[in-house]
Amino acid sequence: MKNFINFKTPGVIEIGIDAIKKLGEKVESLGGKKVFIITDEGIEKAGILKKVKKPLEEKGYDVGYYTKVIPEPPIDKIQEIVDVVKEGGFDLLVGLGGGSSLDVTKVVSVMVTNEGEIEDYIGTDKVEKPGLPKVLIPTTSGTGSEATPIAVLTDVKEELKKGVVSPYLFADVALVDPCLTLTVPPKITANTGMDALIHAIEAFIAKKSNVFTDSIAIQAIKLISSNLRTAVTEGDNLEARYNMSLGSLMAGVAFANAGVGAVHALAYPLGGQFHLPHGMANTLMLRYVMEYNIVSRIEKFTKIAEAMGEKVAGLSIREAAQKALDAMIYLAEDIGVPTKLRQVNIPKDAIPKLAEAGIKVTRLLSNNPRKLTLEDIKTIYTNAW
């Protein structure tokens, strides 16, 4: 019986066509004077950085930028950005790009105002003071990072992803413009879209789920499952892109409060050891973790099946729940995201090391609806191979 619900979101969320035109007024509302944009080279080459700088320069803001964020950002690259921000006297950050750029922006914001090393803040609620004000602008429909208090970085030495979790990582403004996703290539659209779907699914069945997160997560599942195929095959379809942006945002809000579980926990070592894109790594684990979880949330799985467009009338509860698993995998296969470890050349003899790393991701495993032992995790990886 749950009698206490805590629900948090970014300070302001805005989504809409050409939403970035409001960036200048949002920065003004936060009192920023010198703005620093954190992004990657791809965003700069695509001309998106220029589009985002324009409304800031029109209002006379002094704008600096960093364009060297890489996927699965290493912990040891954060300090160099912190130093640039401090030396330049920048007082407001704009994170622009996929989850890596947004996560880096969140961590940099608090490292500027908190003493110590980044390793001091790995874990939950270890950040002592608020960071610099930040506006987060996603250019993919996947991570939901614009809506979460979580930043995931890569520990290169341990070959494992690690998270900083703090309410101080929430965006002051999450500004979501679907137009920025129109040029995202099909493969990235597919991987990030599956990531968003899995956020919603895991939030829906998580131990920490509640009536608020359930209603948001199930709507996100509907939006993503009914628009992802079109977004992948018709990248310039603005309606599909808008719905994917909204679905990803809603999934982010849901898992910011309910959390995720074993799919993400077991995907982390795949990213850390084999450098797979996060959405792909999650998809590789999806079917096999959900087969393990289904008995603990069987009624919710029937609702997932319905949300994904499966007909469940006249079926037993077990048959209806199975439809959810089928729908997840059909979607992944339709858009070309691998569902087996061997498809991405991960050797079977890597499983023991993967399992040893996965069992360490206790923050996420503790939120999974069904407890996992080391042997359970080895079995899941083996099934996924």
C-alpha cells in the first residue's frame, strides 16, 4: 500500500514547433548574462548550433560554446569543460544535443559550484549545492535527459557506466523543439526511439511507480509505439517527430520519478565494455529481462500490450501479457535494432564479465520488480546471446 508520492519535474517544460526561438527570453528569465553552450561536433556541422545561438545573439548575449562531447562521455573529460566555464565567467549553461551532451551539461553545472572531484558525486543525493542555471534542448527523441535529475557517465577504467543523481540536476528549463530532430538519421532515430520506449516500459513496471508515473508512462508507450516506425522511415514527417519528442519527454518525466530497472542495469556493461549505443544496448536486453519480469507484473504487461496496439480481447491474462513482449520485439525488428548479442559480435565468453559488472548496478536493480541474483543475470545474458 503506497500512501506517499513525491513527484518532481524540471522548473519549466516547453515543447512546440520552433520552440528554440524562445531561448533568449528563457535565458533572460533565469538572469543569465554570459551563456555557454555544450554540444557535439555533429550538432555544429548540422547547423543546429548556429540556429540555437541566433536567438541569444539577437538579445545581445555573450555566447561561448564547447563542441567536443562524445557518446558515452568519460568521467575524466568533465573537468576540462568545468575549467573553461569558470575561466570564462559564464553564468548560465545550455545543453544541446542527445543524452550525452545534456548529461554533461548537468554535471558541469554542479561541478562549477561544488568543490571536489566528479567521483565524489557518483551515486544518489551527494551534490550539496545547486549548480549554474541550465536550459536543456534535446535534438533526439530518446534519452529524456531534459526531464530527469540523472546524468550517466562512463568510468573507462571499470568499463562501466555510473550515474550522478540529484534534484540539482533538473533543468531550469526543458525546451523541446521537434524541428531539431528532423535531420536525425534513421539508425539513430531507431536506437534513441527504443531507448525512450524502454524508459516508459521500465517506469511503468518499476517498484517506485505510482498513479502519476503510470498515467504518463502508458501515454508515452502509446505515442512512441505508434509513431516510431514512421519517424524512422519518414524522417521529415513532422507529426511523427512531434509525437516522438512528446513521447520521449513524457517517458523522461515518468522515469525521473519512478526510475528504471534491470534492462538499463544490464545494458550499462554493454555500453561500458563494448561501447554500444545506449538505446541499442537496452534493446538487446529488453525481451530477456521482460520475460523474467512478466510474472511479477502480469496485469501491467496486458496494459502495455493494449497501449502498443495489440488486440487482447478474449485472451487469457498470460496470453495478453505475452502480446506485450511480442509487440516490443516486432517494433525493434521492424526498425532494424538488433535483439541478440551475437548480432553485434559480442562473444559468448564475455557473459561472466558482463554479469559481474551488471550485479554492481544496485541502484537500478533494486527498483526492478523482481529480484535478480548473479546466476539470474548470467541466464539473461545467455538467453540474449
